[in-house]
Amino acid sequence: MTVSMEQHRIRVLLVEDEPLLRETVADALRERGLDVHAVAAGEAALRQLERGEACDVLFTDINLGRGIDGVALSFAARRLRPDLPVVYASGSVGGLAQLRPVAGASFLRKPYDLAAAGALLRAAAAVMLPA
């Protein structure tokens, strides 16, 4: 039996070190029908992935304060889940050309439109979901 996007709530792992932004984005994405697990640090995100928790797309800030940054997180996440879609966000980086991103990643410049973020996350996850 296959699961379509209409039947499957897309599971987003949101990594954002700014508490207010993390909660605002998580709430807005939930209002748009996404299932969001929000964490403050790359290490917490990796622990979740290592435990095998469900995740359809990784949505990570680039600058995460102490610890690993969003790019390092994405490479570690891809070692665990090679096909995991990744969407980066940053207010200090202009785009993917300024990074060494994982293959196939997308980018949102902060401040971003929350509706556009939801649409991009859905599109990224759709690549991985069965038809």
C-alpha cells in the first residue's frame, strides 16, 4: 500500500537556535498541516535521527551557535539517511553558492515567508514520498 502526500503528514525536523523564531516557525508550519519536531541544536537533531525517529525533511538554520552548524549537521544526517531532503535557512548567508551544501539541498533566505517555507518543505519531501 502506498501513502500519498494527502494521507501522510510531512514530518519536518526543524533546527533553529533562536527560541522565539523556532517556536514561531514550528507553529506556522503546523498550521499549514506539517508535523514539526523542533530542536535548538544540531546535536539534538542528530540524536533524533540516530534513534530512527520519523523525518521526511531536515529544515536547518546554518548558524546554530555552539556545536555543529547546519551544513555539518546536513552531512551527518545524510550519512544516517542518504536520501533525506535538506532545506537550509540563513540571514547571514546569501544562498547555496556561498556554502558547501549536501547535494540537492534547497535554501531560504531569512526572513522568509512562512507560506513559501511550507510549500518548499512539502516539495522537498514529495520527492521522497511514494506516489
